[in-house]
Amino acid sequence: MASLSGTSTTSVTIGTGTKSFATQPGLAFFTGGNLTIASTANPAVDYMVGIITSYDTTTGSLTASVSSYAGAGTHTDWIISVAGFQGVPGTVVAVSVASANGFTGTSSGGGSPQLTLTTSVNGMIKGNGSAMSMATSGTDYAPGTSSLATGILKSTTATGALSIAVPADFPTLNQDTTGNAATVTTNANLTGPITSTGNATNITDNSITEAKLLISNNTTANVSASAHGFAPRLPNDATKYLDGTGNYTAPPVSLTIGSSATSVTIGTGSKTFTTQSGLSIAVGQFLMIISSANVTNYMFGQATSYSSTTLIVDVTAVGGSGAHTDWNIVASGPQGNAGAGSGIVNSGTSSQLAYYGSTGTTISGNSNATISSGALTLGSVGTQGSVVLSGSTSGTTTIVPVAAAGSSTVTIPNISTMLVGRSTTDTLTNKTLTAPVISTIVNTGTLTLPTSTDTLVGRSTTDTLSNKTLVAPALGTPASGVLTNCTGTAAGLTSGAANAINSASTTITVNSATAPSSGQVLTATGSTSANWQQPVQSASQSEMAAASFSNKYASPATMVYSPNVLS
């Protein structure tokens, strides 16, 4: 399971704004999540609070936007932990002063109360660790007086009365020793603080007991990686321990308390989980219930009941959606204060979105925001609203309504498409123009469209024409086809072969469409066929055949040319 905290040795100066750290990869950090970044040397004094703007789970590169901080200076001993949501700041509504230890007071009340303190103590104040009272002269302190001689003051045990000490009041130092100042060989019976100058380099084992040692706030002979020594002075912080570098630090702690495989759908309200028994969970404790597969799916709230293996949580804030069975139960703190300029989106009325924060509030996160009902209203009467959309790489697009009275509705099509702009160049598909006004056609000449349902003929398309009159057409040389119902002469037919002749009621097929030999005539061989044949050799027959052929083609009204047909 990913840890909710990490460390960093990146040198960073405490302050607001963007801060970057190199930390461990694979932590349970996500964009938009809250962080507490504290110096391990003094986390209660030097720390920063902000939100994650980016985190690379592979490299451990972390960037955070710090909104508040305490302390100062540049540090390299950071512990970075997931924090709870910032809660709503409270206000003081009333303050009262309890009369005790000789003090009384009054309060003006209200959100910014003023306190006025008075005391009945007249003179010096003494304390006993739990209360204060007026000190007694001669017992608790010695007043200045000219009756005492110059010397050292002593206090009488029974009465506490002060007087000048005499030599008999001081202990006797036993001088029964042998050897020299360099080596003490017998029990010197030394009492009180021991100081030494000169060559007292060797002292017999156990000759100085622990009770006779007076150790000051030493900082030069502490234990280190290179030598034995004293333990550093305790920081008076139960959360810190002496680590392997000789410093007191807070050990990395996993805040995960337990887990649950109960299928629960993300949402607010009372949620019940089956978890382990004997967990450190108290009623009222703040908890984060997080999906281990995706930490953006979570619920936040307080434990309302925990008995045996059953945990009930009143969920007040959520992230993500869906039902999950891989829950980690993580200890959390109360929801933090909403910072100025960026805040937490909270539920508003059925027709609006409410938020905490001042003008310029940023609603951020790594998932989509959904308004289940109602509408999102931007601006107000007299103040124009707009929507600014950031580009994928750079630039922005601003959607601004027309400044006009009344209301209007723009319906967005329910398909993936591109909207058409009034001054953009677009290609329209499957559009019906009702009474369009086309101001300009980039062309010359006049285009007349038919009023009936028809198909236009393209310049390079293959089409069949019906009922068309061609005026002075340039047909060129046809390669195939049949020419029928034409008028005029068959001039210019320089190639091709005719193998049929049309009569008044039928078509006569020429059996051999090859060129006839000299002297042959076309002779009918039936009602629909003819051959080129050598005529009977008589002058009258040859002349009659030639005349018949000439008369046949005197009027070319029925003459049609094709590569194979002449009729």
C-alpha cells in the first residue's frame, strides 16, 4: 500500500508560493491533495501547508502550492505528509475570566473581546507550580536591610529566616589523600561539585559516582558516527526519537489504521464497513476511507460507531465515484480552513454552486465536476458573465454572450462535432438551407438551376442525356455507339464500315461489309439482306444498278453512322 508520507532533503526556504521537492516515488499523493511540509528538526515551529499541483509517481518529483506557513529559514530535513481538508475558521463569541490566584477580570465580549485584569496581590508574587500568591518577607525572600553584615546569606530550615553564614555552616573537605594531583589512589571523599585544573588525568574506577557528576548543556562531546559521547539534550517532544545520525526526528509513520472489503458506493451520509477488531478508532475520530486501487476515490468523515468488526462513518466529503471493495481506513484530522483565493466547492442550492474564498477562487482537482440538477449561472444582471477555456498547449478561448435584453437558449448537438463560426471557413454536410440568400458565387457567368428534381451533369462525369438539343456541337470522332434520328448530311465520315441499310420499314443487312471489288453491285438476297455481287454483264443492267444505288442515297435523312452500322 502506498505511504501517505515521505521525506525530502531538497533545500527549500519557508514561504508561500510554488515549492518543488524531490521525494520518494510511489507515494499516495495526488494532484489537488492537501499537504503538510515540516522540518523534522522543529516541526511545530517550521512548517508549510498547501496543495499538490503535480506529483510524478515514477520519479518522486513533487510540486506544491503553499498557502500558509510558520517559522522561517531554509531547511533540508523535510517530512511531507498528506493532510486533511482545510476547515472553516471559527470566531470568538464570548470570553469570561475566572477569579483565581489573586486575579479577577472582565471581558467586553463579542467577536474581538477585550480583557481587563485586576489583582489583589500587593508585593512580590510566589508560585508553587499550580497557583500564585503573595510572597512572605523573610520566608520567601530576604528584603534589603542594613542590619546584616557583608557575607553569604543562609536560610534557616525550620523558619526560612535569612542570616549571614559563618565557616561552621560549610562542609569540611577531607584532605586525607595520597599521591599527587595527577593520580588519586585513595578515596578522596569529595562532596559537592568537582572542578579540576592541572594534571588530574587518572581517576580510579568508581571513585566518582553518578550522583557527584554535574553535567552542563554540552554540545561539543555529543555522540557521533566517529566517536562515543553524550546523548543530545532531549527536545521535550514525545513524537521524536534519536535516529542514527545523532538527531531527534519524528519517525515515518503510516496513518493507515485498517482495511475493509465491504462493497460501499462513494457518497455522503452514514456508511458501514466490516473491518478488523481492536483497531485504534474512537467515536468522533476523523477518518479517510480510500480505495487502494485509485486514491482519487475516497470518503472523509467521522466515526459514529465502532464495535467488534463493524465501523460506521458519517461521510461529509467525497472524491471520485462508484462502489469499491478495496478500502484503506486512514487516520485524519478535521477539515482545514478554506484559504483565500482558492477554496473547497461545497453543495449549494438546487440552482447554484456555492464556494468558500474571495474573488478569484480557483476550483481545482483531478476529476470532473458534476452539477446533478439546476444550472450554472455566471455573472448577474448588469454584469456580463463569460467562460474562459484554456487551450491544450497555449492560449485561451472566451465565450461571451451578446449584450442584449431578454434571455435566449443555445442548444448544443448531442454528437461529437465542430461548431460553425459566422466568419470561419467551413465545409457543411447534410444541411438543409431554408430560403438561403447567397450573396456571392466566386465564378463568372450565370448558373440556372432546374426547378424540378434532377441531377446536374458534370464536366468530367459519365451521364445519359435525354431530350437534349445540341446546337453546333463539336463531336470530334466517335469511337463507338449508334447515331440515330439525326438531320443533315453525312459529311466528314472518313472511316468505319457500313453493314446495314435502312429501308422505309426494315433494315437490310449487308452480308459482307468489306469494300466491293470493281464492277460489283449490291444485290438483294432476301427481304432483309443484300450482297455485293458481280452483275450480269450487260450495259443496261450496270447502268440500272448504278442509278438505283445513287437514288438510294440521294437523301441522307436516314443515314446513321457508326463503326459498324450505316442505315
